[in-house]
Amino acid sequence: MPDTAEMLLQRSLSNISKLNEYVEYGRDELLETGVDVVDNAVSGENGMRKLQEAMKILIKTKEKLHGYQKSVERIKTQWKNGELGEDSNLSEILEADIKAKEEELENTDLFQHDYMTSFIAQMQSIKQDAPLLTSAGDIECVSEETTAKKCPITQTTMVHPVQNILCKHRYEQEAILAHIKQCSRRRKAAKCPFPGCKSNVEATNLKDVK
């Protein structure tokens, strides 16, 4: 393997190691925040679910990094063994491996990952009835009717519901307008407050729900 290519692969492994440190730091921060939420009853069920959604994203990042690391190490070994040559497209090999890892993650129960199980265990050690999702099935068991009637911001039944035409989620009109106004003051784009949704929300994208 040319020195330049070998150096690049080694640099990739070094960068992965650093990124893994950031992932570990992120995990610790989520655990600390979860403890605060449980101890002080902050944000309730909605807040805890947002933390678990963030943990799922962190898990996927960790597993993708692990997959990339294994791919780079395998390429180095195959080159040394003569299984790869000068005409081998290393970028295509890496991209194929990463795509395969992403497809694998789509069918993985993230609630069985040690990050999530330890998070749940620690929260329940503080408060046994903490509002946690403990399996992927719990998400499906959440009543759609209840969710449709409850504002994700106020966590109460909506009196004057409005719908975001982009993601179709509904909110209490006064609460979502206050959310948009607050984000505007911070010069940030307002995001849909529904757990897991990445859509933006603007006053012009809201419509009354009869």
C-alpha cells in the first residue's frame, strides 16, 4: 500500500477514536440530564422520550463508527495479504460497508443496546415509575388517539389545535406560536416539538383543525 494511502487509513482510525470519545461524552451528558429530569420532574414524559430519542441517535452514531473502523482495519489486512491491489477502489469498498451497516441498524432493536439498557436501569433506580419507553413495542402501544389530542408542548388536551402542514403534527395554537416566537428571538429556526420530528414549524405553515 502506498505510504499516502496507509497514512490516510491510519488517520481515519485515529479520527474514529476521537469521535468515539465524543460519543462517550454525549452518553454521559444524556445520563446526567436524565437524572435531573427524574429528580426534579422536569418536562415529564415528553422530556424523557426526547432524551431516549437522542440516545438512539447516539447509539446509531456509535455503531456506524464501529462499522467504519472494522471496514478500515479489514482493508488494511486485505491489502497486506494481497487480496486488494492498486486497482482496488477503496472508497467504494468503504461506502458499501457503511451502507450495509446502515441497513443493519434499520433492523436493530436499539432498546437492547447497552447504552439504552443502562440508561433505563439508571433512571428506574432513581424512580421505578419513571416515564420511560423500555422496548420498541412501547412506541407502537402509545395510543394514537391520545397523541392526536394532546399538545406535545403543554402535554394537555388541545382546545384550539393547529396542524403543521409540513409534518402533519398538531399543537395548541397559543403554545406553538409562543415556541416559534421564542426561537425567533434566539435567531434559530423553530423545530417541530413532537419527539423525533425534524421538520421546521412556522406560523405561515399552520392551519386550523376543525
